[in-house]
Amino acid sequence: MKAYVVGGGLAGLGAATALCETGLAVELSEASAQAGGRCRSYFDPQIGLTIDNGNHLVLSGNHAVRDYLARIGASHRLTGSAETRFPFIDLATRQQWTVRPNPGAAPWWILSPDRGVPGARFTDFLGMAGLLRGKPGQRVDETIVCKGPVWDRLMRPFLLAALNTDPEQAAAELAGQVVRETLARGGAAYAPRVPTPGLAAAFVNPALDFLERHGAKVRLQRRLLGLHTEGHQVKALEFSDGRVDIGVEDRIVLAVPPWVASDLIPGLSAPDAFEGIVNGHFRLRPPPGAPPIMGVLNATVEWIFCFEDRISVTVSGANRLIGEPREGLANILWREVAEVLDLDRELPPWQVVKEKRATFAATVEQQRRRPRAPTAFHNLVLAGDWTATGLPATIEGALRSGDRAAELIQETCT
């Protein structure tokens, strides 16, 4: 028996490494020249540094991330403070504050003036509990009142980063699950963690090394062009370099983007509306004492990440910016960074990375289109953050989908 994993993003890498760990023969095929999908690092000659395509934040309670990194021997690649801290600044008022939740589930921190949200009352926090009761088919703004200090200064920026969609219009069941797994469990579940020195070093290269050690075959620049099917079975895979016949006991994990999967499987229900992300990278060492991560309100920039050799920023739900000239965006983003960190406003070496289809839009309509992992073909399962993971399109969701695909294949082997 052999497992063919098509797609070398994190869902595919997660499935492939999980299957390898069981002793199964695995072949991973990826259409591009490098693995990682939307979670990748590369050397950029314009800025003269190795940068990530985007600033992907994970949280301490992301169990699929934790298990995946432990599996591939890269747990040490996530770094962050032992204490959960989220510094914020409002550029409209210049007010600054730091949200510092206590580790436990009982949220006594919301009553502390130096740990919570400025101007917030206990009832403001209590009003957010409606997110936990959101039902399928409801929007966030149908479950809670989307205004007030807690919403404006904590929940909205937090959910925008997680959902990559205007939170008010997002699916309440997705927002509720994010809150259920993070804020509702206490600060120990959502301490921010950053891949160090970058995405490839943490999530991709160790996985490829793991696959090599376990005898898996990894084939890059190998695009899947079509499936040859008969009844409820995939009989062959048509790659750009030729046809591969699938044995009776062989299994396939299709871990490709939803638009690719829809072309390969006619009639597949899959998300078809997407949201972009814009990331800016600036070659300048952060000033001493700058926080590793900082949220920014009333600005184009939403989050600032300070690395050893650069400052990076992220703008989520950024469809409005995708068509803007890159240099103009770089100037806008840098002016705000310079104001926040009190730096020279002269633009340093920069790069702006636009991910046009970074995630599916986390709306009610798109949530309904997400398919489950099993398909009409008994030897083919789906993986990807766009499948029905119960989470929005995140690294955690991608890795959970890979684990689920591997579990389904294991179940058919017994």
C-alpha cells in the first residue's frame, strides 16, 4: 500500500509526515518549485533578506501545531514570551495599552485596570459571550453588539487577524470556535508564538528532512492535471510528467487549493470567494525595547512584528489594497510604523507581498461550501484549511485537516 499526497502546503506536509510516522510508503507531489504553499520563506533580492511571504502567528494552545512540530523535531522553532501579552496603540489618539490575561480560565484580568482594555466594564466583556452561542447560518453581528471598547480595542482586531474577513460579517460559528479555543480557555491558551527565524525553518524544512529520513519521495514542480476515475475509485493520477496508476490498496490525499480541487473533482462544493492579505517588510533593526508583536488601531497597519533583522507588518482582509501600487503601499505602511516606533520616516529597503487569495472569506455563505475530508471516491480524501475543519483558514486548521486525512487513510487500512 502507498499513499500519494498531492500538495506540499502545510496540510499536505502534515498528512505526509503523519502517514510516514505509521510506516506507510508516501509520495508527495507539489506543483511549485518549493514546498510550504502559502507558508513559505524566500530570499528577496530587493530587500536583501530572507523573508516570509506573510507574518503567520500561532498561539500556544494550537494543539495541531504543537503535535506537528514535535513530530518533525522543530518544537524549538516557536518563540515567544512566557506571559501572554498583546500591546496595542491607537494611532488616532496615541493611547497605548497592553492586554495581559492571567493564565487560567477564570478571567480576573478583565477587572484589572493595568491588564485589560481601557474604558471597558465587566458588562462589555460579558456581552461578547454571545459569540459562544452563535449558530450555523448566523453572522457575528447577529449574535453580539459589535461596538464598545472591548469590541473595538480587543475583539475586532483579534478576530480580523484570525478570520481574515471583516468580523462583523463573518460566520458566528467560526468566530465562536476561535474564542472557545483561545480567550475562553485563559491566557495560557493564546500566548503568541512566532516561527523563528522564519516559516520555512519552523514548518517546512524540518518536515522535508523528516520525510527524507523516513524514505518518502518528494517531487517538486509536478502538477496534477487530472484524475482518472471509474465508479467510486480513482484509478490513475495524470501529472505534468506522466500518468501514475493507483493500486487497489493505494490511497490519495488531495491537499491543493479549493479552486484546483474544484477543477479536478467536478461538482465539488468548495469556497469560491477569497480575502487577501498584504504584508510589508522593511530592512531595519527594531529599536531596543520594541515589543515582538504590537496591534495598531485606526491605521492601515494592523500588526507590527519586530524581528532581529527587520520590521514586518500585516494587513488582513485586504482586498481593498490588492490593486494598489506596491511602492505607495510601502510608504503608507512605513509612515505608520515610524510613528508607532518613533523611527526616521525615510523609507528603508522594503518589500510588499500581496497574497490575493490568502484565505477563503470566512462568511456564512463560504462556510456552507466547505467540504468534509471524505469524498465520493473511497480512495481519495481532501485536506486543506478550506475544508470543514471547524476553524477559519489558519495554520492550525491546515494541520488539523492533514491529521484528519491521515486518520481516514489509516482507518481504511485496518
